[in-house]
Amino acid sequence: MTDRAFAVVRQGPLTTVQDLGRGGHAHLGVARSGALDRPALRLANRLVGNAEGDAALETTLGGCAVRPRRAVTVAVTGAPCAVTVAGRPAAWGAPVRVPAGAVLDIGPAVSGVRSYVAFGGGIAVRPVLGSRATDLLSGLGPAPLRDGAVVELGRPAGRAARLDVAPAPAPPDELVLRIRLGPRDDWFTPAALRTLTTAVYRVSSASNRIGLRTQGPPLERAVPAELPSEGLVDGAVQVPPDGCPLVFLADRPTTGGYPVVAVVARRDLAAAAQAAPGTPVRFVPGRVPGRGSGRVPGRR
């Protein structure tokens, strides 16, 4: 094993390897996956001199700790958290040099959900379908980090950025998701559509990399029929039998059998990735196509 590697000291609740994902394989039943907060991943990589799409760590709520085998430059972005090197406080949102053998500890998120840890040279696990991302639904990519595991790093190709701290958006106190209705909005009553765009929902603790689940007033169906499985996209707002909207994220399935009432604007999905359980959620119409953008079986 090369000395360009780190050992996992503390795995955290869920720490995975993520890059920008494996797009272009939905026809094979493989979702894009990749970092849920893509701007945070790109920023962390820029700070250490990597290409924006290099693989890094994505932590969930509780952080993680690793021990590099040789000196390496790291940067932590995404959800704000305490960072220490060999027990001493270090910067969040800026390049930090970690000596060989020192423990880099990424603390629990102070706000938000997911932090990103980039290493100079990137994480060099074996790519699958062109990506090193962990897909929790399909099982593709490396397994989530486990205590004692050793993870290889690549060779640095660029220089770390020269700055004290990089500006980054704060995790949302209220999650506002811009939506376009359809394709199955006509499977819901007019009252349900008004509820969707006026009620306040809350992020459920059952949310994960597959989807952001909400709690709030259920949406009443106008069409009780079963729906054959249809293709899904990132940000699709599916309504399962409990009637509460579910926003699909990067590890989503590629097809689903419950109606999709709307689709969230892609630019809002990074904020969705950082919305902690209990965060208020509002669905706000953007450019909304006319009713009937979905199609009831048998109607043409």
C-alpha cells in the first residue's frame, strides 16, 4: 500500500466517497449519485488545488476522523463544523496542512447536514462507470468508511489556494424549493396543488441520500388508479401513499410508480442536501406549465 493514503480513525454516522457522479447511465438503471451539495464539493477541491470533480469525503451530521500517512493539504466545506489537527483547532473553509501521522478530526455539523473533506490529489479509489462516487441505493462505488480502513490518495496536481477563508452559503433556516408542476399534477385535486404551494412542511428525520422526506399536510389524489413505473430525475417531487411530498436526490431510483406532482429546480438541491431534520420547507412555483402536463391512463 502506498504512503499516499489515510487510515480511518472514526468513521462517523455515514461518511462516503463522492465526486460529481456517474451521469449518462440512467438507461441502465444507474442514477447519477455523487455529492449532494455539489457547490461545496467543488469549492473544497479548488481550495486544495484539485480539479473540481475529484473525489472527496462527504460526512453526515457527525463528521469523521482520519490519519494521513504522509503530509497532505485538506479543506473542509459544506456544513460548518469544528476542525482539529492533532488536537489543535484548524480552519474550516480554507486549505490546512496536515502532517504525516496527525489525526484530522472533522467534528459534528454545527448547522446543516453534510461536510466535504477534500485532500490534495483527491481520493484514488477504483472508479466504477467513470465515477468514484458511493451510490447507497445501487451499491456501486466504494463502501462507506469503516474504522481501520485505509483509503488511497492521488498525487497533487495543483497548488492550494492562497486565502484565509472562502465565502460559502449558510445552511438554510427555511428551505425554499422552486418547483415546476408536472408531469402528474393532474393526478391531484386543485386543493392539493394549493396545499403544496402554500403549506409549510418540515424535513423528516427519515431523509437520506436517496430523498428528502417531508412531514405536513397530505396531498389528496384526484386519480386513484395505479401508475406504471416512469422515469425519475433529480429533484422529482413524488407523492407516496402517505401523501407527503418526497424530493428525490442523487441516489434516487431511476424509475418509480407513484405520481410525480412537480420537479424542484436543480439549483435548489444543494440547499436541500443541507436542510437538517425539522427545517421548514416551502414549495414555491417557478415557471409553472398549465394543468394537464401529466396524463391520466387512457387519456391522449
